[in-house]
Amino acid sequence: MKKSDFETLLHQFSDVVKDSQVILSSSTQEEILFKARIWFIDSSKLAVTDHFFNISRRKYAYQWMKEDNSLIIRWDNVKHHPDIENFPFHKHIETDENVHSSEEMDLKTVLAYIAEQLK
């Protein structure tokens, strides 16, 4: 993700986004790595990691946390829960052990979900 695309996306959610920081944005012919933090109006925050490599592979994690860093939800596609429906896409709700199936996620979908929860 380019920094400009990130900023454009955040603008769409400006009613709930309080601040943001791009931690890493790098790309080569082989891979794109993007890491950022987003803070919301309720003082919760989202840690964003999106890693595209070899064009067709992607690893992601979107970790939404309370102000004290306790987990609200983390969506990711790490291949460590093969028994989950829709593997490898899953989410952890409130604890790492509370795992549920999820659709494949992207930042826009995650932000839309968070915005709905904050209304």
C-alpha cells in the first residue's frame, strides 16, 4: 500500500480516525510491506501489517486494541488454525485463544467494521 492510498482511505473514515502513523512502507519488484498505526476517537488503536510477496501471496494482520493494549479483535491469515472454516482467514476476539473463522480482510473492510462499532 502506498502512503498516499493509506491517507486517502483514512480520509473516508475521518469521523472516527483521530491520528495515524506510517511505520514502514517499502516496495521492491518482489514484495510490498506496509505497517501503520491508527488511533480512533475512543482511544482504541489499530496495528496494521500488510505484506505482499511473490505477487500472488499475502500475509496480513489487523489488530484492534483498547487504549491499554488489550485485544478487541485481530484479523489475520497466519496458517496456524487449519481446522477453522475458511482457513487460513480467521479472527481472535478478546484473547488469542478465542479464534473464529473470518473472511479475507483488507484495511478498508476493517475500518468500516470499526467505524460501525464506534457509532
